[in-house]
Amino acid sequence: MIRPSPSPTEVASAAPAATPIAVMDGEPWIVFQRWTEATGAKVRLIRPDGTGDHPLLPDVAGEQTHPDWSPDGQRIAYVVDNDIWIVDVDGSHQEKVFDCKWPCVVGDAPAWSPDGRTI
């Protein structure tokens, strides 16, 4: 999924980058999940030209799946082992927003509302 372009009224935040590659406001990125034998499923970012491929959350244990951009392009919702989380595009400010506990069987495929206020 390609990062949505911010509206002209949005202001870039000055949050420090948590990943080794800066994700600049207005720059197009693709978020995806990649599975490898060594790491399992991890959420990654890559530019449309194939450069800058890097894990968004390299130190987060568990299967990271089903990433989805917020409408403003500033956050990503994703799943880790059936719980739904959100994170800023630089990998900072992780927050669990849905904790799948019994009788919940699976939290999966989060999607943002059009206004970005709910998932």
C-alpha cells in the first residue's frame, strides 16, 4: 500500500527518526510485510523505486502483519500476534489499540476510517 500524500495544510512533525532511514513528509513510501525463515513476518517500508527497504519495527518480537496507512500518512496500523497496534512512520510511538483476549480468536487486517479517527 502506498503512503497517502499529506494535505497542504498538514505540518511536518519534528519527531526523531527511530529507523535508520528517514521517512520525510510528502515522500512516497510503500508499506508491506515480508516473511523470511530467519525473522518471520515483519512490516517493512520501501520507496517506489526500490530504495530504502527497511524494517519498520526491527526489535518487535512476533509476527507483524497486515499494515495499513492512516489517511494522513503519518501512522501505520498493523497486527502482532493477533493484537492490533499503531506506530508512527518512523517506528516511534507504538501503541496497542486492540488486545485480543479470550473469547477473541483473532485480531486481523486493521483498516483506518476515512477520517483517521478510528480503526
